[in-house]
Amino acid sequence: MNRRVRRKTLQAKGNVTEAVTKGPVNEVEAVVCLAKEEREVDWSSLPDDTVVALFSLLNYRDRASLASVCRTWRFLGSLSCLWTSLDIRAHNLDSTTASSLAKRCSKLRSIRFRGASAGNVVINLEAKELREMNADGCRDLTDASLSMLAARHQRLESLQLGPDFCEKITSDAIRVVALCCPRLKRLRLSGLRDVDGVAIGALVEHCRDLSELGFFDCMNVDETALGNAASLRFLSVAGSRNIKWTAASQLWVSLPNLVALDVSRTDVTPDAAFRLLFSESLKVLCALNCGSLDAGVFLAYNSKTKVLLARFTDIVKGIATLSQDSHSAPNLSGMKRINHYNNTSNNNSKISNVRNSRIGDNKSSEVKEWLEWVLSHALLRIAESSTPGLDSFWLKQGTPILLNLLGSLQEDVQERAATALATFVVIDDETATVDPARAEAVMHGGGIGFLLDLAKSRREGVQSEAAKAIANLSVNADVAKAVAMEGGISILAALARSPNRWVAEEAAGGLWNLSVGEEHKGAIAEAGGIRALVDLVFKWPSGGEGVLQERAAGALANLAADDKCSMEVAMAGGVHALVMLARFNKHEGVQEQAARALANLAAHGDSNGNNAAVGQEVGALEALVHLTGSHHEGVRQEAAGALWNLSFDDRNREAIAEAGGVEALVTLAQNCGNASQGLQERAAGALWGLSVSEANSIAIGQGGGVSPLIALARSDVEDVHETAAGALWNLAFNAGNAWRIVEEGGVPALVHLCSSSGSKMARFMAALALAYMFDGRMDEAGMQCDSAPKTGSLEAARRMAMRHIEAFVQTFSDQQCLSVAATSWAPAALAQVAEAARIHEAGHLRCSLALQWS
């Protein structure tokens, strides 16, 4: 929503709630706007407890921003009761910043961070009361760093590192954790090479309250030592290898408190799984995507008190049955909202049944939380693996489960469920292809509404993953319409203004995909999306591997294809932003999209001033000329296309030549013989555009541009040989170039086009080129040219050209129609003759200025 409309909404009395709901996701902006518009409210007079309550609804970044308004708010915003949890995954904190936050973190209980460097900074927070630590992206986290984290936070009750593999963590660090954190109740680690018996033994000995243990995707886990962990209620070894299942099943079945076990994505044997299900305490065995079980070898198992969750079982029904019969099963509670895209189906009724089940006690609540967690983790891993043959599973079971998990009360479960939805719909990431059946299954299951609700959350991690899922699903045209109808465009535009880089990045991706179709461009502009995208480029012109910049530039490129939107892009400062990316960003994807956006902006030269504006932007033409020499074909193609469009402007045409454009484009044409058709067309088109100037035409001929254009004129692709014929036509007006065309064998190529091309324009321009070449202009020049063709060969070429020109002209006339028109002079007959001879595209021809003046 743009600023003018939002102000109007805020001014409406009695509608403050609606204003905040429809406004931007950034709560600070909403509050500040209210403060500006509602002058009668004295914000400084609010009671302290009210301000603290308001602060508690904000994320910590917005809370810190509001704390700078006045001394009172600064004091209230620093109260430790507001800083019980912290998510710094999107920030690169240094030790100085961490030290400044330390005063507020005396009661910090939960923290989430990303990367080993952030782990080192967390130590400086001095959060001695910390109970929960959750980290991802920890491939470089070492034993020393983890040991220090454990030593500084001895009251930890939950430690989770993953889902990225912790390849540098060894059993030595696990032993230190056990010694330093005796209150530990939950430990989840991913991707360790080896978890030995000594480490597990230390956990059993020192962490007497340890109830949950998870070793995910580990190379080796000592199954014998796990058999001694009598306090365990929940155990997961999903994805781990080299487990001796016979021994494991014999030992684990005796664990007295084990309620739930996850062996998903392992090679667990049918006998071992069957034995584990006979454990007296075990209620749930999760065995998703286990090859030996899914093969149908597993002995049929039927129990009313225990549930086996596997690809070949009805998972949703099993969960519901467990909940009803034992009061210890999870309730995967979904969000309550009206589903406008819900086809009443068996799957949807299953979703409803699971949502409506009830939880009996605290123990069943723990089972619910654990099962939500392992299901979200397992489904994400399965989606990432792109295992073939799972279409039926995803449509019948995977999608309903993921949609239910979006309603979990656990933030990381919501994030993983959204990420899994974003992942499993993608068939080919390179070509941005999604599976239509899977995407529509999400839509018909109410997934679009659920994801948009999550995108409006104040939790930035959830926002980011929800926006990613919306972006990927929106590749499907039907889903894109559903996103637009449910208000998704305004939500994404607001998220694109987020101060969180990851949120803004995913929102930009969503706007990029939605802007592909013409029907959504206007809505994106109306929602303030264009301004938000341009601001993203200025805010983050580099870094992050170029993903954010590529998505923002790609969205702007799509929007710039629309005449009205292209003007808004320019008015928002888009020309400068895109040129800045083309000049200074080193990522090829960013360069390609920036060049494409500039090409689209310059394509509206007849209706607005963007073409001239791009050419006048400092460094724009030089940057595009430089990009024609890129090693990346897509970059070369889009840069050539931009130069082609810009050459429509007289000043740009000469400026491109001054920037070395003639030489660069001739080199590009010489080297694109085996390139894509798009690159060949744009290379020839750019030379065609430059050749309108006689000086450029001569430079192209002298620089070796004739030969590659003749080669492109021989292409079987109409768009390619049509643009090449246009360039040769302009070049042919110069006598020296005409000689070169003859010498390089251009006459047979033009004759072939004139007589056989499926493009009427190509035939017309080939005929014009031949006509100008042999109108006598070469005769006088030939007397002064040592390398001129011999008279005999030139005369033969002339006769061949004239014969095909005559044949070409005759194709536009029907003798019978001409006779009727000549006899009757009837308007209808004359109109028929004129229409047959008309070439509609000829009105857009770009001929040499010398031709125009002659």
C-alpha cells in the first residue's frame, strides 16, 4: 500500500485496527504513522505497563528503534523482562555490539543464531540464565567454540545445532557439554562424523534429566551406549548410518521411558522395527522414507495403542487414532481461517480431524511437540533429496501434514514446514519449474492463506520462510492468482521493506515471480512494490552472494516491460539503482537482470523518456558495453539487448559508439556463431541500431562486422536472419560496405532470404539491401578500390540480385486482382491490391540516416 492511501486509512476514525492490519509489516512504521496522524493522542502519557505491553508485541529491532524516542521509552525498552528471547540470525554482530546488549540480556532465556562467528559473539552476551540455544549454519563451529558456549551457559536445558551438518564437532565437545550443562534435557545435533560411547555415556552420567536426544544424519552413532540412556523419552537417529539394527532393537526395546523413536531415512530392518514396536513404553515409531520398510517387506502391524508412521501407512489417520485412543498423541493444530480454495476431499477431512483432536495432559503435549518437530525435519530432508517416485505420497500425505505443521506453536517447526513447502514443489531450480499438481494441492488445502498469515507474523524467521514458499508456489499461474486474491501482493510489498535482509530477499523473490504475468504488475505498483524494490537496491547494493539484488532487479525488469510501470520505476530512482548494479555488482545473475531491466526501460522510447534517461545516467552505456564481453552468455545477451533498445535514441547511438560499442558488438557478433538464438538476434539488432548512423555504419564495416552479419543472415531462425538483414540493409548504403558484402559472399545469402524466408520483413529488407548495392553506387567506388570484385563476377551477382528482387516484388501482386482493379477502379478491388502489397512491420523500420536524407 502506498503512503498516500495508507494515510487516508489512518485518518479514518474508529478504524485504527484496520490501518495497522493493512499497513506495513514493520510495526515501528505503523506506530510512528499513528503518532503523526492522530495528534490528539499524547503517547508520552501512556502508563509504563502499557508501553511495556506494546514493546512486548514488537521484535527486538523495532523495540530498540522505539526506545530511542525518549528517555522514558529508552529505560522501559531496556527492561530485562522484554529480553527473554533473541533471534540474531539475520545480523552480523561484533563483540562490541554484543557487549552493549549484555546489560539487557541478564534474563535472556532463549537465543537463536546462525554461523560459527555468531556463536563466538554469543559468549559476550554474558547471558548466564540462558536455557535454550538454537543455531544453524554451523559447519565451521569447532569443538573449542562449542565447549566455550557450554562453559559460559551452564544452565542450558536445550541445545540444538542444525539442520546444517556440524562436521567439525566431535565426541570430545559432547563430553564437555555433558560436564558443563548437567541440567540439559534436550540435545539435537546434526551431521556429526562420530558419536562414540564415551560421549553418550557422559551424557547419561551427568545429565540425569536428559529426556530427548537427537543425532541426525550422523556417520556413526554408538547404539550400545544409547541402550543405557534410561531417562530418554524421545530418541531420533534419523538419517544416521552404520547403525547395527539387530543390537539396537534388542537394547532400545528395554528403555523404560522411551515413548517415541524416529528412525526416518535409515536402513532399519523390518525385524528391528517390528521388535521395537513391542516395547512396552513405546507409542510412536516414525520411519519415513526407510527403503527396506517402504519396499513392502515389513510385516503388517495393527495396534490401537501404537502407531507406525511410514510412507506406506496412513500417517494422518494414525496420528488421529493415537490421539483418540491413548490421549498421548499429538494434535497438529492448524490455523482457523476460511479456505476459499478448499475442494472438499478426503485429505482435507483428515486435516480437519487431526486439528480437532484434543491433548490430554502435559506428557501428551510433549509428544505433540516432539512429533511436530521430527515430522517437519523428516519432510524437509525428503523434499531436499528430490527422491523420485514420491508424487503420490506428497499429494496424499505430505501436503496435508505440512499444512497442519504451519499451525504449530513451535516457531522452528513453522519455519521448516514452510521451507519444505517451498522445496517440494520445485522440479528444476535452474529453470524455475514447479510441479503444478503439488502447487495446486497446497492451494486447494488452504495453504496460501496459512502462509500469508505466517508472513504477517512479527517473527522474522517465520516471515522469511513463508515468503519463500509463497514465491515458489507463485510460479504456478493459478496459485499466483490465489495469492493476489488473498492480499498477498500487499503483504509481500510490505515485507520487501523489512529491515531484515533475509525477509526482504524472499519477498523480492515473490514479487519477481508474481510480476511475470501482466495481470499483477499494476497491483504490485499500487501496493508500493516498485518503490520497495528500488529501495532494496540502494539499501543492499552488494553482498549476500547477489541473491537479493538479482531478485530485486529481476522484478524491476518484469515491471519495466509495462509502459506505466516503467515510468514508476524511473520516478522511484530505478534507473540510477539499476545502473549502479550493472556497474559495480560482480555477480553475473545480478548483472543479467540489471541489464534486462535497463533494456525494458529503454524499450518505451516512443511513449516516455526512459530511453534517453538511461543513456544520460553516468556510466550506464559504458557498463553495458563492458558487459557484452562477459563470460556469462545471459549477461552478454541482455547487455546487447539494452544497447539495441538504447540505440533508438540519436544521442545514445553516438554515445554508445564513443564508449566503444561498435568494436564490442562486432566482437560479440563474431563470437556468437554457436550461441543462443536470443544472443544472436540481439547482437545483430544492436549493430542494426548503431548502423543507422553513417559514421557507425562505416566503422562497423571497417571493423569486420560484415562477415558475422552475413553468417547470421544464413540462420534458419527468422528473428535472427531478420535483424541481420536489417543491419546489412543499412550497411549496404555505404559503397565500401556494399563491396565488402559482395566480397564476403553476402549476395547469395541475401538472395536466399529474399526468395525463401518465412518472414515478409526479412525478404523485404534483403531485397532493399540488394537494390541499394546494385544501384550503381559501387561503380565509382570500385574504380578506386584495389580489392574490388572483378567486373564479370560483379555483373553476375547483379543479374542474380535483380532477378530475385523482381520475383520478390511479384509475390506482392495477384495478376487477376490487378486486372480487376485496373478495369473497374472499384474501391474494394483497389483496397485488396494495396493490402496484398502492404508490410505492416515496415512502419517500424530503422534505416540509415543517409537513406532518410537522400
